[in-house]
Amino acid sequence: MAIFLSAKRIERAIGQLGESRAKRTPLFDFMIVKRTMAIKGAASVAIAESAPAFIQALEEIGAAGLGRDDHYYFNPFALREADKTGYRPRRYRSNGTNSTISGTPWRDIIVLSSDSPRQASLASGYDTHLAALALTANKAKPLPNLTEAAVWYWRGQDLDSVLTGISDAAGRLKRLTDEFVARIGFTAAEIAAVFDTSIDDGATDDGGPFVSSAPAPQDYLPVKSLPIGVTKAENPAEVSFALVTALAAKNFVILTGPSGTGKSRAALKLAEGLQRLHADEVQGSIFELVAVGPDWTSPKRLLGFRTPFGKERKLPDGTTTHESYEITDAIRLILRASHSDAADIPHFLIFDEMNLSHVERYFAPFLSLMEAATILDAESGLSLIGGDDLKLIAAVLEADSPGSREAEAATAMLNDGRDFILPPNLFFVGTVNVDETTYMFSPKVLDRAHVIELNAERPSAYLGAATRTEPGGIIAIAQADVALKRGIDARESQKYAVANPATILDSLADTGLTAPEIDTIRAAVVTALDGTYDLVSPLGFAFGYRIAKEAFIYVTEWMLSKHAAGADKAALLVTWHDALDYAMLQKVLPKIHGNRRALGDSLRALSAFYAGNDSGSTPSAGYTLGLGTKVEIPAARKLTLAEATAQLPQSRQKLDTMHDRLQATGYVSFVS
């Protein structure tokens, strides 16, 4: 006689797991890795779409059974996820578990080989780190229950052969739990670290816990819906693709454009969306909105300062002191981002009207450390705050807020001998208005940022629209999280610290592109960079290694993000030049500025080059400099993008607009 778990019993299990201390993703993915190892009977396994054992494990543990690509898998630990209610799309098999276990928090749990596909094995002593990886710090919530995880695993399966000879509910649930443990390969240490082992054998109002017919998945799975109060007009689950991709490529982005175009909104929507996504994993805010003032003439507005007039504090020797440190919100955020429990969670410093003061006056230490962080570690001796100041900060935090993330992070830095550096999970976004009250950016600042321009729209474009658009299109908040974590991991591992930046594109093999296809893209990017350099360097806007490398990084991250969002190989080959367009627009063109005498027809020539023209074409990809020096792109070096119907349209439109403004006013800059 057939035996199944009832819909209400499975629903109860989902509720317990979703309301437990389990973080949304780690325990789910750990179970998949363990089950893959058990299926293969091996200690090292491939976690890839091409590995049958992995696909079997993922189907057993995650298949929703609804027949929908966007609801293909279900993670019960993520039940309270604001935008997805635990559901994962079919492409989770290619960009889910494989991406997750590559992140920084997993380094004490999983060792990945350099093979293709990579082989995953358990790190030595991993079980002592499992609780930190899988559980939140909120002890008011219950531990995930082992039997409830077993109930989820056995959903929809005929259990007659497993439960032979057992008739009572408690005995049956115990048998299912034991068999589940055996199939996953859980050890006693793993179970003790993360699970509650009590058994709830209570009846359910649909005749359960056991019934004679299989329940339909829709009878126990939750309905996916937007949070209460959310309308289509402003979906918090969708954020700016342009902003996310730029941040994944470089952790400093400047948003420019007329007042009221949504610059601050775009940054805050991303930060707030990730705050909701990681609500159970963080303490305090993961972002700070910093209102820059015109009187900011030194870094102390961000870094804080010592003061002899603080609150009375008792010292270890029993004496008291008023010596204190004015700890800014920016420093508190950096400390929260530096905490080991937040290592892979994006944090944001958002600067509102960043150029109300000279940026270098208050932001110089950040600019220097931002660049140094790509080549130095936390014991380099280069620190945002000196060792004595850090000791004082730690002491003040321990006195004022003992046990807080900020206090724990500061103390850990001291104990470990680490410098106060910018953690790789910290992102900077600055909004910029250009008028008579603001200051222009120097080349040093522009070199270290992606510059995204948000243009004003005609009122009818948004007054009559059913939905609000996002800069550069939309990306789901969960996919944005994946993209930013990829950027965090790249900075943490110094993935892009390569001698030849053109080789960065080789990682596109993960999207299914062949070596010849990647070589074609590489050659086109080099041609675009060379031609741009040849046309702007005579004007004094030559760019160096950093700009070239970051163009390759951007193209790579753009394509990886599109692939993660569902674009297949064919779609990538047709649209990849859009990434090149935005790389030129955001990294190279912001450097250009000058008067009509200095720039002449250079902007029009660069636009013609981007259109695929050479110096003999009309319009010409060439111009005359000074008293007769010819600056030209010969036919052999023109830019030809075979897949593009219109080459680099965004960059060309910006150049044409700049040229027109130059002719009208006699001077132009990218952000004017």
C-alpha cells in the first residue's frame, strides 16, 4: 500500500525550516554537496551542470515539481526571502550552488580544485566552521530541525518500501530521518553543529502526517508574491543592471545627471534590496547615506578624530578617562563590513552630492587604499586609521556597545594584527550634480571609478508609464547579490591582478563560449582601446594600464551577469558589444574635457571611429590638430563589430552631444 507524507505535514516542515536560524543559502547548498558526494561515493566531486551526480542531488533536494522554469527549484530555508519566497529558476543548476561555494565564507568548508569542472572536497576541520557558515546569530529563533529537513527531502515519494513494518507516526518519522541522514551522508559532528534532533509526530488536519496518495506540489509550496504594499510601479526585487554591473567590475561608481533623475534612488534601492535579502544574516544597516557638505576640507568627516571630551570611561587599571574617539557612521559601517560574519555581504557608502566639496580633500585616503587593496593584504602596513587610534576606537566601542558587530570587528583587527583597510565587500557610490555650487572631478578620481550618466526624460515618458525604468535595464536583486559577491571574491582573491588584462576574458569560457569566440571579442576590445587611445592621446587624454584592464573586467562582468540572468551563448554573441559600448562610455569618455580650440573635431572623429569608419570615410575618423598635425585611423585599424546593427550607440550619442555643446558654448566636459 502506498504511503506518502501529507501536504500539511510537508507545509509544516517548510515553515519550521524557513523560520529557523538557518541562513537562506548555505545549509541548502551544503546538503547538495554532501548528497553529490554520497551519490558518487567520492570525497571530491564536480559541482557543475555537466555532472550527473550533482544534478541528481539538486533534483532530490530542491526540485519544486511545478513545471515552471522560474519556480523550478525550492529552498525551504529561504521561505522568508522577500522577493522570491524560496524559489530558484532552472538556471540555478549552472549559477547557484557552484557560485555559492566559491565565495569567501566557504573557504573553511570547501576546497576547490583548479580542474575544469572544478572538484569540490571538504576542508580539514570544516565541521568546526559549519555553524558559523550555516546559522544566523539570532538565537531567539530555533535551530533547523533534522526531521523537518527529512520530511522535505521525502516530499512526494512513495515511502512504502522505506517504512516496511512500521505503523506508528513517531517510528516512521524516525526511520525517514535516519534514512535521510544516510543518503545525505551527514556525520554526527555536522548534525550536532546545526540541527535540532527532536521529532514532531503530531497529526495534521488533512489526515497526516501520512496519507495514501501523493499531494500536489502546489498544495504545500508557498505562493510567490510581492511583499505587502509593493506595486508594479516600484518593484524592490528589480534594481539597476548598469549600476550592479559597474560595481561588480569596480567598487566605486559615480552617478551623474540633472537633479531629480533618480541617482540617489538607484543606489538606495539596491542597498535597501540587499538589506532585505540578508535581513537574517546582518546586524545593523549594510549601507550609510553620507551627505557631503561644502565645508568638507579634510578626511576627518569620514574618519573621525580623537577628543579629550568624551564620556567617562573606566580603564583596565581601575582609573577613569574622558579620552575618546568621535566614531563616524562611515567608520561604523566599515567595521560592520569587516566582521567575519559579513565577509560576503555587500555594504555601501553612498555619498549624496559628492562634489559639493573638493573630493580629494576628504576622500584622498579612500582613493589611495582603494587602489592599494587590489595588491596588498591586511598586514601590509597601509591603514586607513593608525594602530593607536584603532585601539582607542575598540576601547570606546567595548565600553559603549559591547558585543556589537563594530566592537567585535575592531577587537578582532587588533588581536589579529590586521590593519584598518577597506574590506573587499565595501562598495562606494557617489551622486553628482554639476552647477555653479559644485566642483569638477580630477583625473585621479575619474580613473578610479565607473561614471554612469542618468539623463532626464520628457515628462510623458514617466507620467504615462506603468512601471519605472532602471538605469541600463533591470536585474533581480538575488542576481545582483550574486554579481556583487563575484566582485567581492575577485578582489579578495586578487583574481584580476594579471600581467595581461586581455586574458581576463578567458573566464567567459564558463558561459559556454569557445576559445575562438573569446579571441574574437578580445581582438575587438583591443581594437576599440587602441583606436580610442590614438585619437585622444594627442589631446592629452592618454590612458594607462588601469583603464584598459577595467574595460576588460567590465566586459567580462557584464557578460557573466547576463549569462547568470538567463542569456545563452547565442544571445551573448549577439549583444556582447553593448558591454564594450558601456565600458568606453563609463571608463574612457569621462576623462575628456576642454575648449573648442583644444578639442577641435576630435569628438566627431571618435564618434565616427566607434561607428566603424576610418579616416577616409564620411564622417571621418580623423581630425587636424594645431597647425596641421593629422590624427587618423587608417582603414586597417577601423573597428568592425560583425554582430552589431549599430556600433557603440551610447558612446556615439554622448560624443555627438558633447560635440554639439562644444560648438555652442566653447567648452565641454563629460559631466557638464
